[in-house]
Amino acid sequence: MSLIKDIGLAQSGYQKIEWVRRNCPLLRSLYEEYHISKPLEGIRIALSIHLEAKTALLCQTLKAAGATVYVTGSNPLSTQDDVAAALVQDGLEVFAWYDCTEEEYFDNIRKVLQNNCQIIVDDGGDLVHMLHTQMQDKIPYVIGGCEETTTGILRLRAMEKQGQLKFPMVMVNDARCKHFFDNRYGTGQSVFDGINRTTNLIVAGKTVVIAGYGWCGKGCAMRAKGLGARVIVTEIDPVKAIEAVMDGYDVMPMEEAAAIGDLFITVTGCNKVITSGSFARMKDGAVMCNAGHFDVEVDVAELKKTAVDSREMRRNIMGYQMPDGRWLNVLAEGRLVNLAAGDGHPAEIMDMSFAIQFMSVKYLAEHAGELKEKLISVPDEIDRLVAERKLSMMGRKIDTLTPEQKAYLSAE
């Protein structure tokens, strides 16, 4: 029995999903290809995802391929209640609503996992974590799973290193068709979509501080520069720092950047990236937001402790007054700004990511019981298939190697 906010919102959800469907030709092609042959017939799939229209289309595609699908959110502020209602109306089991409490959030994860699911689709690692810590009796049912995000991969690597990971996980985030496009172009655009719609402030002429220069950080920096900002990058990796310098950005420690920046975006996957030392140096009116998976990069708890006053400045903007009178602002409670204050990545980008996700689920189902490794790269043939289809749908062609060239490249 599903638990959502209001089934009466379904029509609005259908409109959102239909718009996404029109702009996701890869997922449409997979739906059309597999809704008859049903390669996932009899497979129970648990998903913890940012529950909005693009992920809903993935869920519908999995269901069309024969799977029984159980869905919950992966962030309390990213679930769209009308989309959840539309999925329930379509016959999926959904346990999610916007702005649930932390207790409700984890209870919904338990409800999904109680269904003895065979494949896990995780976004951040909460499903896998709960299976290994609180619901180990459900692990024997699991064939394997897929992880969508950088943060989730970090958690999985730590589990594998400690010998704790009990079933295979496909590292969807590491596929070329995922992180080259989703993490860079998707994050870059959607973060500023969320910031701009929430603040209604100009970016041009401001100093934007990007914490972290991985693929997501690169995308955010590129978009900030394109909007006319001066960009400062903070990093812990000297190689990435050199890359940022050669890409045309300033590089310095966070506490130096704190005194200069107007807008701060954290995208590191680590915790306590912006803390009390930085709060003490920031300008009056500085804006902070987070594009990492968990709400731990901006130390909001420390900010609340330091503040002498706080108030909601605007929807999804909380202001905190420092003892010296300065006001510092945090967007979306320090949660993922592109989803908690926006609609997430563009549809065409997630079309590629979710095509990889769907094909990885299918790969797990086809190789049940055969996979020995605990962390598995997305097979190159899946990456290449998705890229070839996407390129064709974009109306582009590429060269192919001649037999002579293949022989030349394979010669020792």
C-alpha cells in the first residue's frame, strides 16, 4: 500500500512526465523495445531516487519491461508530490512525500526494502546502507544493484575496502555517458536554475566560489563564468587545482575565498566544507548553497548556533544574523539546491543517465548469480550503445575504423 501526499495531484504529475517523455528519446526507445519482450519479468526492484518527472519515466520504463517497482525518495526536499501520485495511479508502489521528517524518510526506505527486492537502484547509498545495517535478512534476495551518484560510489568503495559489501553494485555514476554529461553539463545548468529561480539575483559581476573541481564542480564553474561571474575554486587535490587555474579560474583556500565571495556552491561529497572560520569572514548578504548529495557540506548546525537571529527571507532562503549584524543566507536548508529548489538536471541529460541505469539493471538481471566482483564498472558495450543511439538521435554521425586501421591499432 503506497504512502504519498495526495493521489488527487496525479494529473499534474502526468503532465510533467509527458513533457519529459517527449524530450527523452533514449528512454522512449527502450520502452518501445522492451515492453513486449519484458526482460525484467518477475524482478522486484527497489529505488531510492530524487522522485521527480525524469526518474518517474525511468520507473515507468522498468515497469514496462516487466519489473515490479517499489519507489521512495533519496532526499526529503526533492520529492514532487504530483509525480509521486502519477506513479501510484500507474500501479507502482510509492512511499514518499515532500518535506518528510528524517524518521519518515528512513521508515519509507524500510517499507520499500520489506518487499524482498532483487535489484537495488540507489542514489546516494541509503538503500544499501540500511540493508547492511538494519535489514540484513533481506540481503539473500538481492542479485545486485546500481549506484547513481559520486557520493554513493564513495560509500560503496569504503564498504568494499572494509569487506562489508555483500552483493554486486554497478557503478553507474562512473560510466562515461553518465559523469561526462550528467555531472558536468547537467549539474552546471540545474544548479544555476535552482539558484536563479530561488534568489532572483544576478550572477554577472559577482564572485562565485566553487568548492570542489570534480566533474560537477567543473560544470558549475563553467556556467558561473558563462553568466558573467568571477570564479574562485577551492580544492584539496593539487592536480585538480592546477586544472582549475589552467581553465582560467582563481584557486585559493576556502577561508581566503570566504572574504571575497558573493555566492558559494559546495560540490565535494565531503562534510564541513564551509564552517565557522568561513562564516566569520563572509560579506553581509553572502549566499551559500550545496550541490553535493548530503546536507553536510555547509555546516548549517554551526551557523544556527552562531546566529543571534534567523528568518525566512524568501521561499527556500533562510537568513542567519551574525553577532556583528551581518546576514548570511542558505538556500534549500543546505540540501541539493538543484533539486530541493529546482527541477533537477535537464531532461535530455538524464535521458542518457537513465538509459545507462536501465541497461545496467537489465545486465544484472541477465547475469544473476554469475557476478563475483562487488563493485562493477558499467560494461563498455552499454556505454557505447547509449552513446551511439544518442548521437544518432541528435542527427550526428562519426567515422568508423577501416580494417587496416583496426589492424594497425591492435598491432603490438
